[in-house]
Amino acid sequence: MSETSKIALITGASRGLGRAMAIALARQGVSIIGTYHSNKTEAEATVEAVKAEGGKAVMLQLDTGKVTSFADFATKLSEVLKSEFGRERFDFLINNAGTGMHASIAETSEALFDEMMNIHFKGVFFLTQTMLPKIEDGGRILNLSSGLARFSLPGYAAYAAMKGGVEVLTRYLAKELGPRRIAVNTIAPGAIETDFGGGRVRDNKELNGFVANVTAMGRAGLPEDIGGAVAAILSDAGWITGQRIEVSGGMFA
């Protein structure tokens, strides 16, 4: 199968890291099926950004925290694969969609905890389960974790705990999908300048300076840093599986 025939499904591809991943993969000739939660305008901007790289992208609406919607999404995905790409399966699944939350353990409500669980862990588990029949043998799955699963900063306990769960899930997926030659890994970004979590790293000069001071490369990350890493991991790394790959510029190295 040629590289130009590869298809990547990226959740949360309408902005931030997801859009950067879509653009980086498009530069390698990979076609994109992305999901967005509610902002169709941003989703269309991703399509245009991929087209600008000579690639093709289709965006579908999906709430990754709502497991009951996954069966209908799978049906729509099958229709798009057939009508737009002449395919029944795709090659890469990137579980990227997520939201940020900053609250101490004492301040974390059950509702906030459940939101983090549904989006960052339960949704990842069951969307991956739903997609397994649609991933080509020899394909790739890449789950998004966080540097916060390795180092601890006050206010991120619930979010980081879910990401820790994703890292364990990744190892089990790698083991169970090995017979299908599907490589499964986790990428763990450090602090990145996006609108994630209200844009705190990007817009708060004090926080941005703190990140730069504790990072070996001397700055906060940019979406393009993660997009490039994702493209590299997915390009020709089938012998790497069950691993946590941190892309943080050496934050708290």
C-alpha cells in the first residue's frame, strides 16, 4: 500500500494539536478524516489547511465523551470511507480530542470528574473498540496523554489521572492488537501554546515564562512541534509499540 493511500482518523481535528497533526500528515500524503465537537467553521478551516498542502480532508461531527453516539458515527464513517476514498477501512487512529480543566482535588466536583473521565478515558476506550474492525491490519493507533502523567503540578489531578489510564490502556491495546500488526503508542505533549484549557500556556505570560524556565529547550511547545512528532511516529515506526513517547522539549527533564 503506498503512502499516498493512507487515511488517518483524527479526533478533535478542528483546532490546536489536531489541526497541526492533520497538516503535518497531509504533507506526507496522508488523507484526513477529522472530527469536531461543535465548531463547524473551525472544522472547515482545517479542511482548507489540508487542501493548501495538497491533501484531502473530510470532517465529521462527534462528541467523544458520548459513547452512545459511536455506533451512528461508525456508520457515517463507513459511508465517507466508501464515497470519498473507495475504502472500507482506514490506517491510523489518533485519539486526540480533549478538554482542559484546572482545579485542585478539593475543588473538583463529581460532574467535572465525570466529564474528564468520559472524554479522556471512557471515550478513548470505547471509540477505539468501535473502530477496531475499521482499522487496517498493520495500521497504527496513537493515543494522547500528557507530560502531567509523569510530573505533577497542582490543579491537574483529575485530568492527569485519566491520561495515566490512557497510558496503561495503550500497553494493553498493543498486546492484544499485536497479532494484527497494529502498533499502538502514546504521545505525551508538554505545555503547548494553544487555546486548550482557556489558552493559559499561550496567553498567561507568567505561566509561559515558568514553562520556559523548566524546559530544556527554553520555551513552551507549539502545535507544530506535536504535529511533526505525530507524523514521524506514524510514518515508518511499526516496530515501536506499547510505548509512551513524551514530546515536551525536555520539560522537567
